[in-house]
Amino acid sequence: MNYLDLLEQVRAHVSGLFLSSTDKRLIYHNLEHTAQVVDAATRIAGFYRLSDQDFFIVSTAAWFHDTGYLTAVTGHEALGAERAREFLAGKDVPEDVQQAVSGCIMATMMPQKPANLNEQIVCDADLFHLGDQNFRERNKLMRKESEAFLGKEISKDDWKVKTIALLEAHQYHTSYAKEQQGPGEQSNLEELKTRLAAVKQEVLPVAEKLEVEPEKHKQKKKNQESRPDKGIETMFRITAGNQQRLSDMADNKAHIMISTNSIILSVVLSLLLRKLEDNPHLIIPTLILLIICVVTMVFSILATRPSLPHGTFSIQDIRDKKANLLFFGNFYRMPLPDYEAGMEQMMEDRDFLYGSLIRDLYSQGVVLGRKYQLLRIAYSVFMFGIIASVLAFMIAIAIVTL
């Protein structure tokens, strides 16, 4: 099953559901929040290097997890799970995958009780924003949405109390989320407690009461936004993970082709060749089949055949920032001191480091392009060749019969 194509259909379907919704009360649980959850789920799944099927399960659950809000607030998890099952059933997705997606969505019900890694990833992705720098803005949207559904205003102090209770009771499930978001969540909790205590003591500045950021906080936030290192690193990590997953898929497809054609060749050589003396009319169809199998195997093997560069770099390459020290093929023949010196210089130079990451991603893309090009040829030869072989056998038998 082509999970990448199916996941794109999931994205388009869920996006269409939210875009066609006319419920103006969905201020927080909307397409923007869903996309953020999907992005967080992708980051965590990339860290754990999930299989194609598990990655599909986690991503699909992230897309569908809040679609229940389009129908009702109460029991929205069950409604979202049902929407996902209906969609996946229409795409002939196996029942066990449907159940896994449904389980991930139901696991987000508070209090969260995930039973496996996939469910833990979806749960952490759903509340990933609790440790983000934009938590305060997201929390305001959540309050406004709650007011819209309740039809009455909720005081800011009451909302702070509820939010503090949520943050105190919540804990991330995956080690990745604990490390990446745990400190931020604790910081957001302390900030809420400080603001709530200041309000009670009536010493909170007027600017804070009006929810206007002080100049110092504005400047700090501006400085943080001017250094998007975390976002850049996340982009590199997700892209590298996706390319690795595509490379694994290409290798699996090549292995399937090699195994299938090996079986066909074994059968032809062991059984059919012995009977050609008595059935000369089958010689041409048999030769066609043999040639097709051999050509298909050759292109499949070429797709998985490793290639090694020269394995060295020069001091000038380091000075010009052209050496990619992140790929073993560029340094496996170099002495350890030279490699250490090059790595130390790269780590101290931000432009050199990001340039190396970019070159590494580009190199992976070039290799992927070659793999899939060879695989496409192999699959095309196999598909049209099998058709030609069958037709050749049918024509040969028909001629003899007539």
C-alpha cells in the first residue's frame, strides 16, 4: 500500500472538512491547530524513525483527531475516530490500521492514557503547544473558543486557575517531548502562577492587566524570533527523516523486484527449459520471459548498489566551506586528527554548519532521484514484459493448436 499517496489524500480530505465548516466558534480547534499537531507528530515520529505504516497511523490520527469538533464538542474524540474509520474503510485500508488510528485518536481524551508509542506520540503532539513560546497566544484562543461554545464570558483569573491545573496535571509521554517541551511547559506554568499571584495582590502592572506585553518582554520575544535556530534544525531533521524513509521504501521495492524475478527465473530454468525440446514453439516466449526477468533484476540491483566517493577532503575544502563532513563517503580515508579539526571548525561556523546540512540533504535527494528513476524503469520493464510474455505464450499455443 502506498502510504505516502494515501496520506496526501488524508490531508486534502481533512483540510476540505475544516475549510467547508461554517461554525465560527472554532477559534482554536481549527485547521491551523490541526496542522500544528500534524507538524509536531511528524517531528516526534521522525525522531523515533517509525516504519511507513506507523508513520501513516500517527499522521492520519493527527489529521483526524479534532474533526469531531465539526459535529459536537462532547465526545469529539469518538466522532473524530469514526470519521477516520469511515474514510480509511473507503480507501480499503486494512482493519488493523483503522483500529490503530482510532486508538490514537481516542488516546487524546483527557486524562490521556496512551497504550503504545504511536498513541503517546499523538497525545504529546496534541498538547505540544503547552511547552511552546506561543503558548500564551494559543491559550487566549482556547479561552475565546470556550466562551463561544458556552455563550458566556470566562474571567481571565478563572481561566488561569484552570490552565494552571491542566499544566500541573499534565506530563509528556515520549522522551523526545519531555526533553524538547518539558522545560518550556514548566516555564509557562511558573509564568501563569506569577501573574495569578500578582493579580491577587493587586500589584500587576496596568500593561499586564490589559494583556499588553511590557517593552522588555517584547524585545526578548523579538530577539528570539530573529534567531529561528530551533525551527531550522527541525526543518533539517524532518527533511532528513523523510528522505531516509523514502530511501528505505526504495530499497524495499527493489528487494521485492529482485525476489520476484529470482523465483520466476528459478521456475523457468528448472521446469520450462527441460520441455523446450518437445515444445519448440515455446522457445521465443521463454526467451522473452528470461530477458525481462534479467533486465528487471539488473535495474533493481543498480538501484540498491552502493557507491563510494573518494573519501578524502583537503584543507582548502575546509577553508572554502565546501567539504561535507556529515557523509562518511567524504572522510572515511582521512586521518582522525584531520577529521576532528574539520568538524571543530564546522561546529564553530554557523554558515559552514548549515551549508554542510544543505549539501547533505541535496546529496541524499540526488541519490533518491537516481534510485527511483532506476526503480521506475525496472517496474515498467517488468509490467510490460510480463504482459508481452503472456501474450507470446498465448500466441505460440494458439498457433500450435490451429
